[in-house]
Amino acid sequence: MSRLKQLVCAFFVWVSLFGTAVAPAMAQGPVNASAEQEREYEAAFQEMLRRPADLEVLFKFATIATKTGDYEGAISALERMLLVNPDLPRVRLELAVLYYRLGSFEVSRTYLETVLSSPGITPEVRARAQQYLAEVEKRNARSRFVGEVFAGVRYQSNANLGPPTSSVRLFGQTANLNQNAVGTADWGVVGSGYVRHIYDLGGQDRGALETQFTGYANRQFTLSQANVSILDLTSGPRFQAFQGIFEDVTIKPLMSLGYIWVNDVPYYGSYGSGVEAGALLSDKLRNTTNFVYRRLMYQDSWYLPFNSLYTGNEYSANSTFQYALTDVVALFANGNVQRYMTDNSPQYAYVLLGVGGGMQFRFADPLFKSQLPWSVALSANVQWWNYDQPDAVVDPTVSRQQNDVILNITLSVPFDERTTMTVSGGRFVRSSNIPNYDFVNNSFLMGVSWRF
């Protein structure tokens, strides 16, 4: 049974590591460029200083600046072009796109509407302007949906999270597992996604009702017992707090529902509530903290006849700090604590403490020379588990203790504004004072995400 719980816990680790990685960071400033690109950028900049009214020179610099992620520099050059010649719808379209990427949707809308009202624009320009205007309208609508789907393939050196050898503890004695329960490699397919509905409540506190539905499923090619499917729903109002005291603090009370299947058999259902707080502590430092309670109701079945022994209450807190070190490098650190209390089986109750951190950096597209930067994210997390009492079936004299070390590296390659390819590798090492729970799992994931 504990092996199945490890599979489910591994999913939540997967979400925390890969969930944000499948969405690329949108460039909002210069990104790391090669020496050649830097020389090209500098040459174009110097040429623009010498010939500030030359439209060709200005457009060349704007193109190079956009490719290297200097959107503000590109905007400055394009707006200077309009001072020289206001009748340039293509330039206005490029400005609208740049402002859209920077999140200035109202400015983007103004430029797009001007483009569409211009006489004689080409069908290509009109179609692109209409596409971006639709996106702006969606983002500014009082009621709107956003979301993302991901599909990929994954290899795991230990897909069932089994121990490295067949030697385990049973009733305090050494026993041998069936060879099928030892760690086994396998390939599988992975799919995940979310749909978020946002309804603007129209108040001065920028309140909005946010509802998110999340789904995940993996299907192993060989080890069906490692199949996990998850559905989760959260909903609650988000509003700005402490107006006039702090610039950007939001509070979101929430309710949640969830259900999980393992090996296509019901595992547990859950419901709960909590609160999430976000704060912009400085121009570069942001914090997100949440406190969540969940009631977990494990269900007995033909596959899991004693599953209900795990039923109980989960209390958790998590805090994450994100710091923009430079325009291209972001650092993050997080800490979490979790207390799980079973109703009638204290051997399955535990306290979990975790800390982690990492970094993400962006760089100019080295292959396709597109205007969208690539990114690499590195992360490391450590978790410590301490169980309340010994499990008599495993060892009546030893309370279980274990620690996890989780490493991950992810490369995100955007194909366009919505579509991103993700390639990642990870290592999950669990060490325990009881050999039944030791395992090492190396993984490789490759897939494509699409945002809407």
C-alpha cells in the first residue's frame, strides 16, 4: 500500500517540478545573446544613433532588438519611425505585438484598432491584427477562459518506485519481495492540462472569481500498476488587500475537490479549503504563500482491500519566493510543511518538511533565430518525512523515517506564442531507515504544450 502512496506523492512532485516548466517565460527585456548577436545589436544601435531619421536603419535595429529580447528598445525604435512617417500600419502592428508580449493589452489594442482602420492594408497584416485583437479582447473580457494542455512521453528507470533489491522487512524480519515488486524501468505517455475561468467582480479591489479544473494521467507501456489519474477542482475569489498600505497584495480563499485513481482503480477522494496570499515585496521580489486543509477519503476495492486505513486529514503550508536577479535570470526558493493525521492508523500519520530552490535563465533562440527566447530551469528539493509510530506489519520496533532528494533540469523551446516543446531530465532519490522504501528513479520527459 505504501508503494501506491509513493506513486501518488511522486505525481504531486512531478506537478511542482514540471507544471510551471511546460510554460515558457515570456521575454520582457534583453536576453543573453551570442557574441555575434551582441556585435550585430551594437552595430545596429550605433548606426541608429548616426542616422536617427532613417526608416530602414530604425526598422533594422527594431528587428534585431526584438530577436534578442530587447522589446523596450524595439518599441522605442518603432515609435520613432512613426514620428518620421505616421502612415506605417505594419510598424503599428509590430508595436501592438510587442506591447502584447509585455502585457500592456490596452496599448496593444489601440495600435491594433488603428491598423485595422488603415486603408489598403494587406490580407496578411489584417489577419494578424485580428488574431491579436481577439487575444486582447479575451484577456480584457469580464468573463474569460485560459488554459494549457500538455502531452509527452516519459522514461523512468524505476517506474513503480520499487526498492533496489528484493530484501525488505516484514514483521521485523528480513524477507524477500517478489521480483516483480523490485524497481523496474518503463516508458509511458503523460498528459496533463488545466482550464481556468476568471470572472471579474468589478470592484475597486480588482476582485475576480477564479475557478480551475486540473487533470493528469499517465499510461505506462508495461507497468499498469504505475498508472495514475487525477482530477482536481479549486475555486475562490481573489482580491487586492491592504489598499493604500501595500502596493500589491492579493488574498484568495478557496475550496477544493479532488479524485485519484491508481491502476485505474479508485484510490481516494478529497475535499478541503484554504487561503492563498501573494505579495510583491519589491520590484524584483514576489512571494506566494498558501495554507490548505484537505480531507482524504481512501476507498477499499478489489485491488486495495485495506485502503481505507489511510483515511485522514491533511494540513499543509507552502511559501515560494521568486527573485528577478537580472533581466534574464530568475531565482526561486520554497519551503513547505505538511501534517497528515489518519483517523485510526497512526502508523501512517506523518510530518513532512521540505525546502528547495532553483533558477531559470533565458537566452536568444540559437537555432531558429525566432523572436521568442528559450529558457533553462534548474531545481533541487529536499524533503524529510517522520512517521508517528512503527508499522507492525513492516517492523514493530522502528518508526519510519525517510528523506527525498529531487533534482531536475528543463529546457523550454517555444515554437510560437502558444506552443512550447519541453525536454527535461530528473533524479528522485529516497533514503529510508527501512529498506522497503528506498528507491532511485531517473527520468526523461519530452513533450509539447499548447496554451489557449
